[in-house]
Amino acid sequence: MLQLYTSAKGNALISKRNGETKFGEKVDTLSSVEDLVTQLQQSDAKYVLFGIPEDIGIRANRGKAGATTAWNAALKSLLNTQDNSFNRGKRLLVLGHLDFSELIETADKMYASSYDYYQKLSELVSKIDEEVTYLMYQIVSAGKTPIIIGGGHNNAYGNIKGTALGKSKAINVVNFDAHTDFRNLEGRHSGNGFSYAFKKNFLNNYFMFGLHENYTSKKVFKTIDSYPDRIRYNTFEEIKIRQEQGFSSQLHTALNFIENRPFGVEIDCDSIENVPSSAMTTSAFTANEARMFATFFGKQKNAAYLHLCEAAPNADNPQEMYLVGKLLSYLITDFMRK
């Protein structure tokens, strides 16, 4: 269920100062969830922000739970950035978040030792898929560009399907990620959102940017290599370790592969160095390189959405929440900046 963001909620998060205008003071909001598409069409904002604070898909993929916290961290930081000629809050409508607390509670009560534990988690993920797909469809149908804060990377499937339905055709995707998330169709989880979207013909061309060679199986490489016209990738090692490819040139290589259709921009935070996430790593792209990625693809005319996922700051650690929130806020504003 969609929980609307309201001005009252925003005022509780914004630290106002005399002589300054904060980003959150200028963003657009909605008054109700009724007739959502019409309301969105009437807004002057180009971008629509919403959160998916859940980690069920990550758990179904046998990953580290905790990605429910990124939405609040990102929202607080974003609202408190400065509104100026570079960052214009009026270009963004803050919609709210999809509330999956009941599903999370159901998942929490399951016994991990049960023989059907992962099957039941996958069933919950399929319910999440339906909600994400419908909301994305509504936003895209209204002519807006969604910006989504996850949650797990399982939500890529709903993002892709909803956008494809809204555009009435399959879309392309570029994914800044250490992993392919193109695993077997074995029940929905955070590791197979793209393979499901590909199989069901919502995803046309798929470019994976910065795969980690140590964490991509031979079987997955064989699978993706069997679709050379529709799936391509580069690896982190060939760009940053062996320096066989340049970062900037690979941005253009990826763009050339996806720019002929509307395309989604996916950024998994486990591909950014030392970011608390479901698969945190000490060897990855820097935050500044992730920002360059978001900026480069955000300014392209066919960019259809931005999804930031898998960040998992500790809600009991204010410094961690602040730092992760600030990173996500940078990525959001970079994507919006023309």
C-alpha cells in the first residue's frame, strides 16, 4: 500500500535556517492517492520519488537483511540539501513509500530452518512485484520519470515491467552492479529480477557495468554470453584493476548499447566501496564514480527511471545513516541535473 509523503512529514525532517531555502521546502506533494495518474499529470515536476523499504527479496536470495532503512536515510538528507540553481526542488514530486510492513512481519515469523522457507519468501516477493509494477506503470503513464529508493534489487523486476507497460514496449537497462542478478528462474528473489524481466520480454537489451569477476559464476557467464546481441557487460577488474578499459569510454559503450529505447538506470550500492549494503565490499567503484555514472545516464533523453538499491545502513548508528543518506541524496540530485 502506498503511504503518501505529506508536508507535515517533511517539516518534521527539514532543518530550516534563516536566509536559506532547503530542497524539501520546494518539492511537490500529493494530497491523496485517488486518481493518481491525473494528479501526477497535473504536477509540474518531472521526477517522482518513492521508497520501497523492504528486504524480503534479499533474504530470499540468502543475503544480509537490513535494506529497509535506506529510504528514511535518503529522504532526510535529500530534503535538507540546498535549493538553488543547481538543485531545484520544484522538479521533484515526493510521492511516499510502499508499505510492506505486514509482509515483513510475516517473513519475520517464518522459521529459516523450514524446508519451504525460501519458497514462501519468494511468494512474498511476488506480491511486492505486483505493487511495484502497478505504481511504476502509473507514474510512467503520467509522463513522469520515477526515482526509486530500495529495498532489494528484486525490485528491478517491477521497475522494468511497470515501465515497459507504461511505455507499451520492452525497455533497456544499464545496471551498475557487482553482480548480474541474472540467476535461474527459481522463484523470485533479489538475484533474478533481470532474468525474469528478460524471460517475460519486458527487458530488451541489458548492459551490466562493473561485474566482479570473483563473484560471477561460470554458469551465469555462459548464460549471458549466449545472448551477445541483447546482453553485454564489462568487469570492474578490467576497468579499475587491469585498466584495460577506461571508465569514461565504457560509459559511452554502455550508452550505445541501450540508447535506442527508453532505459532504466539501476545502481546497486554493493558496487560502491565501503557502503553498508547486503553485500558490502572494500574493493569497488568510488562514490564519485557512482555519481559520474548517475549524472551521465541521467542527462540522456531516453533515461526512464533511476533505482538505488541494497543500501543497508544501521538505523541505530546515526553517523552511518547520515553518510549513506548523503550518498543517496547525491545520486538522486546528480541524476536530475541537466
